[in-house]
Amino acid sequence: MDTLDTYRQIIQNVLAEYTRIPYAYGQLECRTIFDRDRDSYLLLTLGWHGIKRIHGCLVHVDIIDGKVWIQRDGTEHGIARDLEKAGIPKKDIVLGFQAPNVRKYTEYAVA
């Protein structure tokens, strides 16, 4: 399996694990959305909390030019750590939600 296929599988596995974590409140669920043709991977939260409708993107990850771009990370501990623990090196993870001028101060790739 080549690097790109490995990264795709790791991202899908990590996001799938998040769907198994139950919410402590409301009638909420996490759902994965995988667009393999465009290498875009989402984790959505949806359901009801009382009378309030909940629907939003918790995590958005893209693969762009061989790098894993975390576009949105609403997790408690940060999905970058989980991706790294699963086998994606820091040099291939871009914190896309950080401003470009700030990325150089992180332990991750700048682009």
C-alpha cells in the first residue's frame, strides 16, 4: 500500500473511532462523510439537545499534495495527535485551521 492510500485509511479509521464515543447529553450522534475522489473527510455531529437542533462539522481533514490538512478540529484533545499516533508523521500534517504565519511555530508542517 502506498503512502497516500495508507493516509486515507488512517484518516478513515481515526474518524470512525470518534463515532463510537457517546455524547453525555442530548440525542446526538457523530457521522463520517468520506469523499474519496476529492480526499475530503468529515466528522459531523447531528441530533437534538432538548428543543435545539444540532448539526455541524466537528472535524474536516483533506489530503492536499500528499499532506494531511486539518481544516477544522473541534475535538477535545486534537485529532493531529491521533493521526500521528496512528502513523502519519508530523512533517505530513498541516494545521490548516492555523494562520499560515503561525504554523511555523507548531511542531507540524507549514504547508
